[in-house]
Amino acid sequence: MRIHLHLVALVAAAAVGSAIVSAGGSDSPTLDRIQSTHRMRMGYRTDARPFAYTDPRGEPDGYSVSLCRQIAEAVQAHLHMSELPIDWIKVSAQEHLDAVRKGDVDLLCGASTISLERRKLVAFSIPIFPGGIGALVRADAPARLKNVLSGRGQPFHPTWRASVGELLQFRAFAAIQGATSETWLRQRIHDMQIITDVMPVSTYKDGIDAVLARRADALFGERAILLDAVRTREQKDLLVTDRQFTYEPLGLVMGRDDEPFRLVVDRTLAQFYAFNHISGLYARWFGEPDDNTIAFFKWSTVPD
């Protein structure tokens, strides 16, 4: 599979070549810096498995990290470099966008939600994953709470309406500090006038520990990360509810006002999707893609 991925990167780089001025005059501060230093700086989250994390060997790994490696190969081919070492830079959920905005990393590999508000600060690639907010609770949580968070048991009322507000009063809800899940959760609490507050946590591990220790009744975050955490930790004491509360396409993050570099990134991804190599990579981390997921990547593919 690695050989096929390498060929995709080379094909994408060749296609980009006609659209971007060659090395030495690219009008891209990112590409010029990479060529000058002969290194590429990739930022990655260490706590966002299966998108990005540090494996037992201490190396970066994950779905988004794998995509970033393919982009690095495309950049290397585009700049006609014999090799392109990658400097992997760890970033937290709280600082990941600042690392890009300040120019500390060339490309951010994680689980970043594409939003208009964030586009004021950074640029995004075409979508890489159909994400969304989910909830993790203890397996022994009250059945009514699990039903409400799963969207069951309230056939005549939407889940987050006053009809269930009484049940949610005085509950402790955790969310990753600085993530879109925290903003969303605070807004829902405000809209429903629930007497409670959000418990901000720095990492998913901290949030899961808070739920296990009964300091929090639920942890809200990227549903794919929550599902992976329960599966890999073999936590029978935890479960992820059925409902996905939001639709949030995820993307790779880069600096604004660098369209030549963004074109390299987007064309590499688009070629990757067009050749359907994304299915094998997706299956490795999330299981075989269903029809909706396949359709997502088809719609995300930008034609030449």
C-alpha cells in the first residue's frame, strides 16, 4: 500500500507543477522556506487518536498524520528535492491554531473543524473527514440520561429542548478547552437555561478520567475520537451514545494567504480521493467506509 500512496503523491506533485511557478519563484512563503531549509515542519496533536497521536515508539501516527506524509512527498517532488526530512512538532488543542498562525508549523495534522470563524485566522484544506460532536458517558449512567443524549425516549420533542432540560439540570459536562465542542456545549446550555456549567479539560484523557471518576456525567468531543478511545482502551465502563449532535467537516490547517502551498495540499488530497486510495487508509483507522462516507469523499474531491 505504501508504494501506491507514494505514486499518488508523485502524480499529484506532477499535476501541481504546471499550476505553480517552479522553485525559486513560487510566490509561496511556505514553499520557499521549505526549499531554503530543506525541512518541512508538521504540527500534530498527541491526544487526538485516531487522527493524530504519539505511538508507543514515540513517533507520530494516525489518519491525519498519514495524509500529511503523502503531502510531504508531493512537496518534495514538486520542489525537485532528493529528500525532505519532516520536523514533527507537538501541539495541544489549546494552541494548535496559534502554532499555524504564528508560522511555527507549515501544516497542522489533527482533527481541526473547518469553520468560518477559524478561517479568519488560518486556512484549511479540502475536508478530510466527516466529523461531528458526540457524547461519552459511563455505562452505568442513568438510562434516561443515556436516552436523552442518544436522541431516544423523547418522540415528540427535539433532544436539546426544555422538555429534557429538567433531566440535564445540575449535571457536570466536560469538553476539550478551546475546541468547537466547548463552544457548542456552552451555547446549548445557555439556550436551554440549564443550571450547570462546562468543565473544560485539556485532553481527551483528562475528560475520560473525569467521567470515570464521576466528576463529570458526560464528555463531549469529536465522536470518532471518543469511539476510538473506548475501543482501544477496552473500557467496558464507558460508552459513546448513538447521537451525533453536529456535522463538522475536518481539515488540515495551514497559514492564510499562501494559495500556492494550499494548491499543493488540496491537489494531493483530491488525487488521493480520486484514485480511491482513501478507502484503504480510512478502513485502517475507522473500519470500512459506508456509502455515506464514500459519498463524502466524492463530493470533497475538487476536479482539475
